[in-house]
Amino acid sequence: MVLYNFKKIQVVPPASDFVDIILSKTQRKTPTVIHRHYQISNIRKFYMRKVKYTQQNYYDRLTAIIDDFPLLDDIHPFYSDLMNVLYDRDHYKLALGQINTARQLITNIGKDYLRMLKFGDSLYRCKQLKRAAMGRMCTVLKKQAASLQYLEQVRQHLARLPSIDPDVKTLLLCGYPNVGKSSFVNQVSRVDAEVQPYAFTTKSLLVGHCDHSFQRYQILDTPGIIDHPLEERNTIEMLSITALAHLQASIVFLIDISEQCGYSIETQVALFESIKPLFVGKPLVVGLNKIDVLKPEDLREDAKSLLRRLEAMAGVTMIPLSTHSTEGVSRVKETACDKLSAMRVDQKLSTLNRDAVLRKLHVAMPTPRDHKQRPANIPDAYFAKKEREAREKEGEMKGDDGVAVTEVKIKASNVKPGKGEGGTGGFVKKKRNVNEQARPNWVGKYDKWRENLWDQANSDPNWDPTTFQADQRENYLLSNDEWRFDNIPEIMDGMNVADWIDPEILEKLKYLEEMEEERIEEETEQAEKDKETDFFPTAEQEAAIRSMVHEKKMSKLTHDEKQGSDGQVLIPRAKKREGRGIDDFEAAMTGAGLDAGRAVARMRERSVGRERKRKRDDEEEEGGDMEEDGGREVSVSRERSTSRARSKTPREEGLKDEAQLEKVDKMKKKSQKRPNKKAKKGEGDRVILNMKPKHLSSLVLSYSSLSSKQMFGLHIKYHSISFSFLRLLIRSLLTLLLHLIYLLQLRFILQSLLSWCLTSRSTCTSLSTDAHFPSSVFFHISSFLFFVISLSLSLSSYTSFPHSRYSSSRI
């Protein structure tokens, strides 16, 4: 079972496509119609739903991307280092972190704008807030275009990686480039790896599978490794190093002893020494490849010494092989698999806590109550049975002819008394060759069962054809042997099924099948005879056939006459054509006392076809259609025949020229203006789309048709109108009262001045400085000034009063 399946990671779209996907889904999944006359609460809900849906879609899609990609800290160390080698751990984490940050920013933007939309006071403001929210979300995502593109490339490469399970038994091939690793994998598995005569043919990890000792092993082909420091190795080499470091596998290190790979044996042994720390705790097999080119015995002495020193190391098994001739390939595979299985078994045993297991088990040992011996009590019947079996086995002996025979007891019912061998009346001894294969009792019955079923039914009346196996009833052990061949009753609903079955059903079925076969044979023979002989009817047969056809036609005609749609008798087409001639028409009109001469003449003129004529001169007929013009021939164009004028439409009938036609069109358009203003299709349009439009302009509403929230808003609206109107009425009354007080004060002032002038000793024009006004006059004057100032202030406050939407101008 594969531990990780990177092929299930969903596609990461580019930033522009991501935005289009989200916005189009928002447009499809949310309402799209809103009007300004809707309640402000409905308008807010409309735009809040769009913002919330967009934010949630962004959150879900980005969360799916983050969850699909594996976290390097949570997966197997092999895959963690492999992704570090291929994609750079820091870059990978940074891309996922940026996507996570974008998700949080989009969530915060959605929350902020939802909070502001709750206080939107108009459709325009709500719409602008929605646009701003979606715009900011899209801007945040477009800034992550590089991260999304990088993650898409990582996803595509992860999907192409082989499925490697780190917990499965694995054989790991390693060595220098071009030493035969891919050829070895092709030999032991079904992998078709590319094999070329140049280095680094394998640029990635290849996985194959093989079986050994009824167990499945995976074989991992790694790219070649060159002996140089770790920091100088490229990405392809690091794939092999990662697999060697993290997979608990059996290592197969291949060495090219022919040195055709381009590297000497000393260099290959040096590579083994440099990566030897990666082999610690793992089974190791060294394969000497390409022995078909050079035998190990033919190597130079220094190379032999190196290989002997390598073989002397602990845990190293050296096996020569050839991937070209497949010599030694199976041995290398089996050795590596056996060593890996033994190592895994040792690891399990070493980790097994035996003491803990033994503590859970308890073996109860009985305590003896006395010193009396109590041996095992075996019944005598057991020993008798053993003796009987031994005697039966010893019954085999050799006869006089040297053939081993067996005593077989046969029932006396099958052999007459006294006739048996040895004169024992009950049983006889029968000789048979023990070299022959013994046949069980049911073999003969099985052969019989394979014969024709009806023959079995005739020979054995107790035989059951519904039993598809040999008859074993003869071997039944019952109290009475006569019961063995009785039918076992089948009980259903308290009744025996056999009581409802005809005992002769099989015979009747056989009889019916025989009759059916005979009938089919007769029909087949009759059909063949009919094909051979043609049918030639006699005169009497033809007359009978014609009468039958005529009766059929007449019955059909009678039926059609009765089933006519208009109740009229259908007239044949030939009769319909009778009486339609011009002569018949003229005779009918003359008989009616009318003059049909002009009508008949016009009908005859129309019925006579006119011959098309073209006048030609004799010179034209002789080919004189060419004229000479200055020594050259010029073709004379023939006059084109005049075509028939276009027939007038019904609308043009009665109009003498185009001017009248244009005038009629203008009159038509002018007459259509009034219906167009009323949204009418024409003069005949009498459609009233809404028969009761009063509810559109009336303030009276049915309280039963309103919800509690609508009723609450309606009461607030009416109370606001009432308070505003009452405040305006009070201001008007106060202003009127001030005017009255002003007039009264003015009247008092005038009266005081007049009385003072009359009682004074001098006229008003000769007043001296010593004369003093009475105190009442000063009081009235001061009161008058005070009310004038109050009036001016009230008027100024009234004129500056802001007219609300519930003022008198709108009520």
C-alpha cells in the first residue's frame, strides 16, 4: 500500500483564473437583482451575502490547496529530504506560508466590510462597499501569482514521482553511472528502464516489483553516483544519497569489473568506501557485473586484492553476475531478499518484550493430594479398534502367482451359500490386484449418473434427477435399511410438498417433449416441401381471392364514410373532377338565364398558352451578328427582353405613386405615437396589465400581509411623520401669537403717546428738555422692542429649520 498519493492534489489555477473562477461562482450562486426602493435592511443583506460568499469561496479554495500539499515536518524523512532536494524546502514553505497569509487577509477584509455594510444607509453606499471588498480580495490574491505558479509546478512534478512506500521490503541499487543498474532492474522486474551506453541515463528514481518466497519486494533504481564531496553533488546524485540515507533496504552495490563504464575498479571501490557510512545497519550485496566480458579470474592482481579486501569486510556478500547473459542475476536477487528478511525478523525479535508476554500467561499445575499413582485410563474398545485396523492392514498377502491380494468381504446376499471360496457361507474372499488403483463405491454410480437421464429414470425408479451428484443413499446408516431410499419429505407451511406433486410428472414431461420434437420435425419437412414446389392457383381460387379483396376494400370505404370529420360522404377523386369544364359552366349559367359569354371568353383566353416569339432577320440567322468597325469585328448586343413588373402588395393597392406611399407611412407613425406612450402595441391593444394598481400609490396597507419587522418599521415611520408635523404646527401657532402681541403692544404705545400729548401744557413739537414721559410709556416701548427682537429671532429660526423628508412639503 502506498503511503502517500501525490496524484490527488488538485490543480492550482493561476491568479487571474483564480479570480475569474471565484467571481463567476459568486455571480451564479447569489441573487443578482436589487432595487433602490427595497427596504434598506434587504439591500444590506443582498450585498452582505455577496461579500460573505466571495470571502468563503476564497477561504475554501485556499484551504484546500494548503491541506492537499504535504507538510515537510509531518511526512516520512525520505519524502521530506526528497522534496528538499527537488524543490528547496525554504521556497516550498515560503509559498505555502504566503498562501496562508493571503487567506487570513481575505478573511479579515470580509469581516471588516461586513461590519461596515451593516450601517450602509443607501443602495449606492452598499454597492460601493461591496465593490471595494471584492476588489481588495482580488488584489490580495493577484499578489500571490508567483506562489501559485510555483505550487502548480511542484504539483505537476509530484504527480510524476514514482509511488515509493518506505515501509515495504526494498532492494536498493547503487553504484557508478553505466555499471548495469537499469539492466538489472529490467531483468528481475517488469520495469522497462531506458538503457544507453552513456552516463546518467537514469535521471530520477525508478521503481519495480518482484516476488521472492511468496513475498513482494520493491526494487529501486537510483541514478549514478560519482566520488566527490557531498556539497559538490548535483540534484540527480542527491536523489540516490537521499534514498540510501532514509530507506531501510537491502543494498546492492554493482561494480563494473570490465571497466567499460569509464571508471576503474579502484575508483569504484573508493566510492564504496566514501558512502559506506550510509550502509550501516543494512544488508549489503556487492555484485561484480559484466563477467561475460571479463572473468573475475582474469583480473590484474591489484584489482583482485582490492576485491578480496572488500569481500573480507563484515556483512559483505560478493556475487559475480552478468545482466547481459542473466547469469547470477537471480542469485543476487535471492541473496539480497533473504538477508533483508532475516534482518527484519531479528529486529522484531530484539524488540519483543518476552517478559511482558510471559507475565500475562499463567500455566496452572495441579497439586497432588496424596502419593497414590493414578495412571491414564484408556478404554479397551480403543485397543480393540487398533488391533482390528492392524489386522486389516496385514490382510494383504501374496498369492501363488506372486501378486499381492486383499481380502474383501462381500455380503452373503450377493453370493450363494456354499459357493464362496473356502466354504464360508456368510462371506467370501475375492482377489484383486493391489497395483490397480482402488475405485471408491460411488464411481460406478457416477458413471451411471452421467448417462441419459431418462434411462436412469427407467432403470432406477427411486433415482432423483434433481440431485446433481452421485447417489450416496446406499451408504446411509439407518435403523432400518429399507428407509435408505425413501424420499426425504420437504415441509412448507405445515404441508408436505410431495403431496402436491404428480408422481408421474417426469413421464408426462418426457412424453410432451417427444411430441414437441415430432411436431418440429414435421413442420421442418413441410417447409422444405413448400420451398421445392411453387404455388399456381386455379381460376376458381383467383376469383375467390379477388372477391375477398373487393369485400375488404368496400368494408374499409364504408368505415371511412361513417368516421368522416364533417359527417359528409367522401366523394372519389374521379367524381370530383366531373362537371368542372368550361362547357359545363356555360351551360349552367345559360340555364340560369345569365349571359356568360364574356366570362367564358376570358376563361378560354387564360387556358390557351402563348408562344414565346423572337424576331430575327435573315442576316442575323446567317451569323450576321458581327459588325465591322475599322477593319475588326464587333459583337452587336441583343436587346434584353423586358421582364414582368413586380406585383404590388396589398398595402400598395390604391396608391398611385411613391409620394402617397410615404405620406401613408408618416400618417401611420404619427397615429402610433399615442399608443406608444401608453406602452400599447397598437390601436387594438386593450390589455390592462394590472387591474388594481391602487396599492402602488395608497398608504393604507393590510397589516395581516406584513411581518412583525415590517410592522415595527412602519410604526416608526408614521410616528416620525406625526412628531414632525406637530412640531411645525406648534411653531406656526407661536409665531402667530407673537404677531398678535406685537400689535397689542403697538396699540398701547400709541394710546399712551396720544393721552400724554393731550394732557400736556404744550404741544408735542415744543417739548422742553425738562418734560418727562410717563413711566408707562417707557414700559410699553421697552416691551415693544423686546417682542420685536423675539419675533425676528423666531422668524430666523423658522427660516433656518431644515426640511426633513417628512416635512409638510412631502406630506
